Amino acid sequence: MSLESSPTASPLRKSTKFEGSPSRLFLTALCASLGPFTFGFTIGYSSPAIPKLEQEKLLDGKSLTGWFGALMTVGAIFGGPCGGKLIEKYGRKQTLTIASGVFLVGWIMTGLASGIQSLLFGRTLCGFASGLVTVAAPVYFAEISTKTLRGFLGASMQLSITIGIVAAYAIGMTCSWSMLAFFGAMPAALAILLLFCIPETPRYLILKNRRKDALLALAALRGPHTDVEDECRDIEEGFMQESGSSFSYSEFKKPELSRPLFISVMIMVFQQFSGINAVMFYTVSIFQSAGYKNSELATVVIGIVQVLATLVACFLMDKMGRKKLLIIAGSIMALTCTTFGYYYFRIRSGTHADISWLAITSLVIYIIGFSLGWGPIPMLVMSELFPAPARGAASGIAMFTNWFCAFLITKEFILLQELFGQAGTFWIFGVCCLCGVMFVSKYLPETKGKSLEDIELYFLGRSMMM
């Protein structure tokens, strides 16, 4: 099932009068990317910081260490739905600004922490801000983009996250946990300043009956010599039925909203049950079993692999399409989860010494597969499938599902190992990857090269299908 296909040019070469010059759009996206970068830094912070916090007895015992890692997820569970409400009430850009402010406070509290309470509270605040960013940033990128660049810019958000993770790994090798926290505060402070220099999304402004501001925003994004009146009119026509009416959660009963919500939520579930957290959990032990004793360097290497693969995904997104990339990536991940399971099956039988290369190869290929598809695309798809009035509420629900599943997998991973063993756990993840591939193949429409209004018409049943 897909939207009617049409040929699209390379996202970096396409420049028409209607779409304008991409340089202003890229600059705006770069400023907005500081939020996702700080989110990535938050993810990466725990890996180098936890051993140092344990050395200083601030984290004393496995329980406190576990909570320090989990509280980011707990904060994000609440941040996601809150972000959905904020982007509708205050706007996409303003929500990113609020998130950066919360990040700044959270990082300063973490850096100045002298006891466990302030340390955990700072971590929770950064998690809450992460939840806000994962809702506001994808919607912001989707709504400022042209249809031929939306995939590229949507994937670039995931690229910013992976760069933030690597930055935390690399800087954490040479400084204390408190200094690393202050480094995390820097992009948050810079984001607050730069977000004042970029426009709100034209679709949000039109939704709020601010047509003049929407035209100014389009001119700022497309360039002064672009005819933005036509694009503004197209957006208005898409809002004709919803304009002036407030959105209610009961509207999710309508097929044109329940179908994209079901698709988006299930893709979030499959992303988390693909085993990404388990694979990252085993990164250090896999490298150590292969004779690499520098665990910090190993995490940096894996982070760099993730950045490079996500960069490739940025260029493939608008050429191959979301659906095809998800199917290819999910198949790769299913295969490598199977080989992971085989590796740990051999460990249990005591014959693993000669196949440690299999674990490292599986790890690298799995990370490449995840970064090509199931890393960047779920949030991109979430921002594309819904009409503007429902985008905030739907994104909040989707990200709540994502973070809740992440919390479940992280918290119950040890229980899974006890029940099914290491090999069985990875084989279960492999089956989940295959289920994700089959789900995408059957239910996800291809959104490559389609405007947000075209996608809305598709779910209303007013566009052609192939």
C-alpha cells in the first residue's frame, strides 16, 4: 500500500521557483538541530559518567546506578505527551526553546550535584526535555521542509542525535562527570539563543489564523525571490476543513486518524523491540571478549559507525523511500540478531573463542542497519502521517509509546535473559525485527516526494493508491 508514486530529483539538486533555494532551509534546520544534539548528549552521558560516579561513591550500589540510567526514560515518558500539548498551544519553535531551557537547568543541576538527590533530579529533567524534543523537533523539521527535502532533513535530526552521543563518549574520555555535564549545558544555552533567529513553522501559523506571519516565515525559509503565495494557498486548502476548530482526542476514532495513529504507534513499538538497547548494552562486553580492553574507545568507535550510517540514510531517504529502507534495515537487523543468538549459544557450550569476530561483525552490521532505517524513520514517519490539527496529540501518544517501551525493555532485559538465556533473548529480538518488516510491508504507505497535504488526502481516501 503506497501513495501514488512520482519521480523525484536528488534532494540536494532540486531547486525550483516554488521550493526556493535550500540554503536558508538548511541553516534553519541546523539551528533547530541543537535540541536533538543535546538529546543525544543526554543519551551518551551515562556511559562515561557512571563509572566515575561510582568511583566517587555518588552512585553506591547497582540499584542507584540502574535508576540513574532509567530516570532519563521515566522523564521522557512524561515529556512526550507534554510536548504534544505544548506544540499545539505555544508552537513548535517555542516548545524547542522550552526544552532547551529545561536541558540547561538539568545539566547545571547535574554538574553541581553534591548528593544523589540533585543528581537524579537533574537526570530526570534532562529526560523530560528529551521527551519534549522527540515530539517537537520531528514536527518542526517536517513542517518547514519542502516535499523533496523532508526525508533528508528528517533523517538529519537523527544524525544530530548520533553526533551528540559520540560527542559525549569522546569528551567523557578526558574529563570528570561534572565537567561533562557542563559541556552538555553549552549546546542547550546556544540553542536558546539561535532559536530566536529562526521562524515558526508556516503550517502552525496558518493553523492559528496568522496568514501574514506564515507568509513571512515561508519567505524566510524559501528565500526572498520565491513565490510563497502559492505554497501558502496550498497549505490553507489542506486546512480548510479543520481551520478554526479545536482538536479533541475523540477524533482519533475517525479512520483517517486512527489508521495513521495505529501505524505510527506500532512502528515505535517495533523500533524498541528490535533489540537496540540490548545490543548497545553488550557493546563493551563484545569488544572485551574479542580482546579489546579499552571499553571507552569501543563505544566511541560504535558511535562513529552510527553517525556515518545515519549520514548515508540522510541521502538515501528521498531516493529509496522510507518503506524500502525500513524493510531492508529490518531484514539486516533480524539476520544479525540471529547471529548474535548463535554467538551466545556457542558461548554457553564453551566453544566461542574462535568466533569472537562474529560478535563484532554482527554488532557493526546491526548498528548500520538500525541507523539506515529503524533509527531515523519512525520519528520522521510520525511527523508526516497526521494532519496539522492532530499532529501534536498524535506525536505525544506515539512518543509516549516509544519511551514506555524503551523503559520496559531496559528494566526487564535481565528478566528476559533469565527466562530465555542470552541466545534466546536475541532470537526473540530477531523475530520482532521480522514482524516489523512484515508490518511495514503491509500497512505503511510510501511518503517519499509527497507533500503533507497529499499524505492527509491519502488517509481521507481522496488520493490514488498503488
